[in-house]
Amino acid sequence: MSFIDDMKIGRKLIGGFLIVTLILILVAMVGYTNIGTIADHSKKMYNDCTVPIEKIGIIDSNLERMQGNIYKYAYVPESRPAIESAIEGDIAAVNKEWDAYTGRQLTVNEKKQADAFEKNWLLLQQGYRQLMKDAKANDKNAVNTALARGSPVSEAFNAAMGAVEAIAEINLQKAKALDDESDALAASAGMTMLIATLIAVIAAIGIALYLAKSITGPVERVKQGITDIHQGRVSNRLNMNRKDELGEMADTLDKFASDFQKYILGTMVMIAEGDFSRNLKPRDDKDEIVPPVKKVIETLRAVNEESNKLSRAAVEGKLSVRGNADQFKGGYWEIIAGLNKTMDNVVAPLNEAMRVSGQYANGDFTARFNDKIKVNGDFKKFRDELNEIGEKVAKALQGINQQVGDLAASAEEANASVEEVSAGSAQVAKNASGVSINAEKATQGIEQVQKAMEDLSRTIQDVATKSEVVAKIVQDTTNFSREGMELAQKTEQGMQGITKSSNDVNQIIGEIKDQMDKISEIVNLITDLANQTNLLALNAAIEAARAGDAGRGFAVVATEVKSLAVESRASAERISAMIDNLQKQTLNAVDAVTSANTGVREGSEALHETLSSFTRIVASIDKISQNVSEVAAAAEEQAASVQEVTASVHEVNGLMQNTTREATDAAAASEESSAAIDQITKVVANVNTIVDKLTKEVSRFKV
Amino acid sequence: MTAESSGTVTAPLLERSKVSARQQDSFQVLEFLLGKEHFAIDLFDVREVVEYTTITKLPNTLPYMKGIIDLRGEITTIIDLKERLHIPREEDRSDESGRFIVLDEKLTGAKTGILVDDVLAVSTFEKGDVDAASTAGAGDDAAILGIIKKRAKDKENTVNELVIWIDIRETLSHIKKRV
């Protein structure tokens, strides 16, 4: 919405009013549209409902009149000509109104009723015309019949009337529906108007509020900005970013605040911090802020330069330099003149003190501060103390000279004694270290012997341990071989049992085979007999057939005999097959038993061999066991003697180590004392040197 | 018993009369095996069936003249029917397991027998069981009277076993001429 902020205030206000006016026009258009719709409905109602009802009403009344007239026509002969024309007029009127009614768009229900009416109307017209003809012909019976209740004419009249009433009812309902629709439309139009008006009012209020806010808000902010500057808060900026009159005002205010802060306030801050480097330029002849500030900076810069010159000269030791105070006014003149005076008062005593110190430095402690030079305050104390340094140092130097002479003599004596002690101690140290080296060598030799003995002992123990393990394994092996032998013997017995059983089986199978062969023979015999019988039966059948009717009974017998023979042959063949199968299996059994026998025999032989192997193994193991036991005993004896030797070597080693330790201790002690003596010698020598230097130094001073 | 000899006609009797009436159309044959095929010849051409006995071969005869045997003191000529009908000989079947069908003397004028693999049965068929047309294509020399469709039970199903009905007179007519 920034474009609204950028608009001039006048334009903004006119724009707001224009928008509100537009909204009002929109509301008016909505109302107008709704009124138009309602008018359409009214028109439709008139066309669709009111007009047809009117037509139908006319038809209805015409029909009623016709029905009345027809009675009159029938029973009042003198009125006939007038009534006939009235009826024909009515018929024409009904047809006209009916055409006007059906000329419109009809609904489905209306159409149905209209068809019913048309059909009955035709019948009715015909009925009336017939009736009038009959009446003219004076056929009273026919007239009465036609006018009687339930006659075709009256039925047609009733039906036509019914259809007309139905159509009227339909149209009435239609009218009611249209009326309801109109009511609903009016209600909805009212609602639409109400909603549109509400929306318009809300929109207008919104626009008014927004415009007011867009003008008063910035004015308030500018006022706040000016108040801030008045109270000395110049860092705040309005930063409105608008292009209307208020925006320009705010920008000018911001620019003033920035310049003030940057140039005037910035310069003040720099001066306060001692920086006079800023050069300001007045904007024009009427600028009343910049010139005084510029003057302040220039004056301060000159004072600063003058005092700097003075202090630089003092630092460089040029004490004769003085400042030019006359170029300044008032307070600034006082600053420079005060500095000059200070310099004058400090310089004279300092020069005298410097002279006296220079003589002290050259070793002449007889120099003193000149009494003619006038000194004040702190400088008096400075003068007295300088003089006192000279007196006290001279006195102390005289004492030192005498003491140093004494010290030189004593140091000479000490030096001579120390040299003697040093020589003796060096001799002791040399001897002790010789002993120590020899003892260490001996100890090393003994340690090697001891290690060798220990290795030997461990090896012998290993031999003994392993011999025991071997002995145990041999024992286990012997046990296992004994067990193996027993098992093999048991197996052999089992084998013999198996051999015997399989021999028995063999014999039984042989017997079975013999029996089978006998059965086979019998079966063959049966087969043979069956074949013979079959043949005989065939021949009998042939004979019977040739005999013709006489042989028919015999033929039956022959057929029976033949079927018996065939059956016996089949049975015999089955038995034969079974026997063959059995024989085959028996042969298999015999083979199996034979191979089992062979296996058993081979197993038995192998067992024999195993047994003899076991026996040999047991014998060998016994021998091994004996040998191992001997080895173990020998190893144990050896171990005992080695342990004795080791113990002796241990003792010797202990003694040697003691010796070494003592020798080492002695050597260390003598070395320590030797070192101490050296230290002493050095100290004494140092003392001598110092005494010499001291004597030389002291002699330089004048006291 | 026939229908004419009985005054009262009972149901079973009526059945039988029908059977006998149909007997006019039925015929009896002797069924035998040659190789795997079933053959049949007219029963009235058969004299008897005998077991195999040793055959004495005759020199300088036709290949299907098997030889002669001594049948209860009478010399009987044996014809190898398989050879005569050009049926291939099976290797694993020997003559010893076969049978001789001794034929009626009217046929050949001399005592004659034929060698077959096995004799099965004496059977009665009806003319309706014979299919003569199906032999079309066989030569005149085949001497086939027709194919008999014999109903046999194979497991649960009833199947038609085909039996070749040959005219043994025609088959052996050459021999008759020779004799």
C-alpha cells in the first residue's frame, strides 16, 4: 500500500470519496436488478395463470348455459329457433375460447385433461345436434332417452365439465406456485439488498479509517521527532519513506538532525577528547554556528603547540627554552607564563647538583654543594643529603681498606692447608675403586656358574617329570591293550556262534528247496492234466456240435468241463509262479548265508591276528615301562647332587656381593671427600682473587 | 424242447422259441490262435483236436506241407496254416506247444490236419456279428469269409474282439486238386 503513502493528501481524500460513491452505485444496481426480476414474475403469473383461468371460466359458464338451453329446447317447442341460435353461438364461443387456451404452452397434466375435454366436447356437440334433430322430428322417446341420466350426452357433458374443472384447478395451483416463488424472490432480494448495504457501509468506514490513519500517523511521528531534537536526542531518525508533504517534512528534519550530529556535536566531542584536527567551513555569510566553533578550535590548537614546544625542550634537556605568552589572551596567557616561571625555579639547583654528582662519579668524595646558590623547599633537603653522601662514603672506604689487608693474609694460609688434604684423599679414592672393580668381576663369574647350575637343575627336573608322565601313559596303554584282548576273545566266541547258526540255516534252506522241487513236480503234473482235460472237453464240444440237437446237453457238460480245466490250469500256473518266486528267494537266502559265513570266517582270522598283536604290544609296553622307571630314578639322583652344588655357589655369591658393596661404598666416600676438598680449594682461590681486586679498587678512591 | 411240441406257451418257453428261431441265422465255429490273432473255422469242417505229436517230414513238398503223423494208425497230412496264410513265424514259439485240428474227410478226401498255436473254444455266433464288407482289399487268395465281432469283457468295459473267419475249404482247395 506504499503508493497510497506516496500520494498527495488532496488526491488521497478525493480518491477515497470516489470509491465510496462507486460502492453506493453498486448497491443501487443490485436493488434495481432484483426489482426487475420481481416484475418479470408478476407478468408471467398474469400470462400463464390468470388468462387461462379466465378462458376456462367462460367455457365452463357456456357449457352450463348450453345444458340448460338443451332442456328448454327439448320441452318448450316455441322457443326452439331462439335457443338453437343461442346454442350454436355458445358452441362457437366455446371453440374460440378453447383455441385461445390451447394456443399456449401446456403442461403434461393440462395436456391430458385437454385431450379428455376435446374428445368429450366433440361427443357433446354431436349429441346436442342429434337431440335437436330428434326434437324437431318430434321423436320424444329419443329426446327423453338422450336427456336421461347416464345417456351418452349427459356422460359427455359430465366428462367435459370434469376436464374443465380439472384444468381450472391445475392453473390455480400453478398460480399459487408462481405466487410462492415471487414471495421467495422478494425475500431473497431484500436479503441481498441488506447484505450489499452492510458491505458498502463497512467498506466506506474502512476506507475513511485507513485514510485518516495514513495522514494523522505521520504527523504524530514528525511532532515526536521535533520534540526529541528539542530535548537533545539527535540520534533518532524518522525514516518515513513517503513522498507526500509529510514525507518531505520528515526528510528535512532528518537531514538537519544528521548534520547537527555529524558536524557540530562531532566537533565538540573531538575537542573534548583533545583532537583539534577538524576544519569546519561556514555554509554561507549568515551561518552563525560554524565560525565560533572554528575560532575555539584554532585558539586551542595554538596553546597546545606552545606548551608542546616547552615540554619537548625540557625532555631534550634544553632547559633555557621559554614559551611566547604574549600572543594569547586571558586564561590562555596565564597557562604559558606559568610554565615559563616553573622552568626558571627548577634549573639553578639542578645545575649545581649535577656538578657535585659529576665529582663523586670521578671518585672525588671531597666535593660539596655551593652555599652561594639559593635553594627553597624540597631542594634544601636534596642539597643536604648530597653533601652527606660525600662525607659518609669517604669514611666507609677508609674502614674497608684496612679489613681487606687482613683478609688477604688469612686466605693465603688456608690455601696451603687445603692443597695438602686434597692430595691424600685422591690416593684413597684410587685404591677403593680398584678393589670394587675386582670384586664385581668375581661376582659376575659366580653368577654365570649359578645360572648354569639352575638351568641344569631345571632340565633334570623336566626329565623326571616327563618320565613320570611316560610311566603313567605306559600303564594306561597296558590296561587298554588288556581290555582290547578281552574284547577280541569275546568277539571270537560270538563269531563261532554265528558260524554255527548260519550252518544250521543253510541246512534248513536246503531242505526247503527239496520240498519246493517236489511241489513243482506236482504242479507240473496238475498243469498237464488240465491241458489234457481241456483238449478232451474241446473234442467233446466238437462231437456234440456235430451231433446236432441230440448232442446239445452234452455240449453244455463239455463247456463246463472245459472251463474247470481252464481254471485248474490257471491255478496251477499261479502256484508255479509262486513256487518259482520262493525258489528264487531261497537261492538268495542261501547266497546271503554263504557270504555271511565267509565274512564270519574272515572276521575270525582277523581277530586271531588282532589277539596276537595285542599280546606283542603288552610285552613291548612292559619293557618300555621298566626302562622309563630306571630313567626316572637316575634323574632324581642327579637332581639332588645338582641342588647341593647350587647351594654352595649361592653362599660364595653372597660373600662376594658384600665385598663389592663395601668397596664401592669406600670409593664413593673418598670421591665425595675429594670433591668437597676441590670445592674448598676453589673457594679459597676465589677469596684470594676477590681480596686482590678489592685492594686495587679501594686504592683508587680519594678520602 | 421246441415251441411246436408244447401246448401252453410260458414265458421262458417263448424265450427259447425265439432263440431256436434265431438259430436259423446262427452258426458254430472253432476258435484258435495263429500268433496273436484269433481265427475261426466252421465247426462242421472239424473232426477233432489232438495234441502235438512228432511230425515226419516228406521230401519235395510245398513249404506249408508240414509232414505226416500217425493218428491212431491212420496217416494224416499236416498243413502249417501259418505258412499257408503267410503269417510271420514267432521266434520264441515252438511247434511242440501247438495243436493239430483234424479236419473232416469230406473236405480234402484224405485225412488232413492243420497246425495251429492253440485251440480256444467252440463258439456260437449270429450272422449279425459278421462284417463281410471289412475284408475288402484282401485278395481272392485270402479266403476270408468275414470278421466276427466277439464281445469280450476287458476289465469293466465290453470290447469287440475281432475274430477272422476263414474258409478252410477254399484255403486247402489246392491240396484237394493235388490229391
